[in-house]
Amino acid sequence: MDNNTLTVGLSVIFSVVLVGPFLNKWVESNLEIFLFVMGAMSATLSSAWSSEVIHEGLVAPINITLAVLGAGVLFHYVRWTLDRGMRRVLITVPLPVIVCAGIVILGLISSIISAIIAALLLVEFITVLPLHRHAEVNLTIIACFAIGLGAALTPLGEPLSTIVVSKLSSEPYHATFFYLAKLLAYYVVPAVVILGILGIFLVHESQEDTEASLAAEETEEKLGEVFVRAGKVYIFVMALIFLGAGFKPLIDAYLTKISSQALFWVNMVSAVLDNATLAAAEIGPSLSETQIKSALLGLLISGGMLIPGNIPNIIAAHALHIKSTEWARLGVPLGLLIMTVTAVGLVFGVL
């Protein structure tokens, strides 16, 4: 297949992945299956199938799935203790303070406990708060932005940071455990704090919001549902790996050869594609720190814009039954706002 045909074909698949969940109810409700099919199609179109890709698709999601399953089972048995403790806090601490502190704390500790555990804690946190659905959705999205950003500060947080530190461990950067914290903390920590403050204004009761909270609507989660959620996460991660393999020819041909400013904006594709795959293709010791910074910030910020953009989004959206359209309603404009402010700071050296 010639390059032009491949580019057109992959562009069509990317467009379908981007708009499909918003146009079709079945796709929106079965996002992991839809992405798996699209990933398989893209890998087939670009002739990306190999024993390595299949092995990665089958094996790489295991650790994430086990973490989701283990934490889910643990929370299933200690949920009543967590709920009781949180309700005691709610009696004495104002809700806006709890919301702000929860977003900031989850965002910053995600680099230590991992984005996966932070996302599961977020779900438990949300289910005990006295909020209606619209406020819960807003809180979930804002907190997932914070978790996605904060998790990148250490290799423990998420696969992207592990890959970047590994690729930059040799000359000239000699990246160690705290390399990304030194590189990005000046950007990430203020952003997480601002997101926490933003949560005070966006997470509130609205007279127009008459839908009961998710916690009020649901009965106690059954243990079997914990296993179902872990299985869906496995398929989701596998789908993202296949999508990344399928789109690798386009990534290698275009994304790795553009300026740092353009790369920052082009990395908005991270809202749909796996940011770890993009980081693996883009980041290397030949890049300047300015280029590395721009590429990583573009990936991390845009990862919060849509549900497939980050593992915490996937976990929280599935557990709280948040639809793609609901997520995009706040995720896209919030992501664009953060991207714009960050871009201005990078250009003028303010940040």
C-alpha cells in the first residue's frame, strides 16, 4: 500500500474514533469494543501485526488490569469504612474545601500511588459526596486532569513517565527517578492547584440539575462487577496499544519531524491515542529540553479531554457511567483553555 493511501485510510479511522462515540449510542456504551475493532483495523491497514505487537497487546495490559482488580476488590470490602470516615469529615469541613483538597491531593499523590489507584480513590471519593450528577461529572473530569498531570512526575505514576525516563537515561540527560519532577513540577504543581480551585466553582449544586447523584442511584457494587470493570480495562488498554501500533507510520512520518510549538498542539491526538505510545515515538535524547517539555505537556494536558485519552478517565468514566458526550462537554473546552495558557507561557518563557 502506498503512503498516500495509508495516510488517507488511517486519517479516516482516526476521524471515526474521534466522532464515533458522539454519533452512535451503541458505540458510546461499548467504547472498549469499538476501540478494539478500530485498533485492529488500523494495525491491519498499516501491516503492523507482528508477534511483538500481539505479545504487547496481550501482556502489557495485565499489570494495569491486576492493579484495577486488586484495588477494586480491596475497596469493595473496606468501602463502608471509607464512607463512614468521609461522612464524618463532611460534618465539619465545608464541601468546597473538601472538593479542592481532594483534587489537589489526588493529583499530587498519583505520582507515588499511580494514576490507577488515584482514579479508584477518586471514584470512592465522589460516591460519598452530596452532589448531583452534573456536579459529579465535572468533579470527575477536573480530578482526572489533575491525576493525569500529577502522575507524570515520577516513573511510578504512569507508563508514559516510565518510558520517558528510560529513553532519556543515557547521554546527555542521564534521567533518573526525579528527572521528570525537576523538568515538569514547575508546570504541573501550579496546574493541579488551579484545577483544585476551579473545582470549587464548577462542582456545585445547580437548580437546573435535578438528576440524583450516582451514589444515590446505585446499589452497592457487587464483587462480580469489579471483575467486569477490570476486564473492560484490559480490553481498553489492548485497544489503545493496537491503535498506537497502527498509527505508528503516521507518527514516525510526521509527528517526530515538526517544531516543538507545533508538536505541542499536534499532540492533542493524545485525547484519542495512547500517550505512552506517542511519547515512545517522539521523545529521545536528540531532543532539546524545550522540545521534550513541549511534547510532554501537550500529551499530558490533552489526555484529559476525552475518555480514551488516559487510563484514569477510562476507569472513572466506566465506574461512574459517564458518557463520552458528557465528558467532552467540559473536557474539551477545559483542555483547550489549559493548552492555550500553557502555549503562551512556553512561547514567552513565562512558565
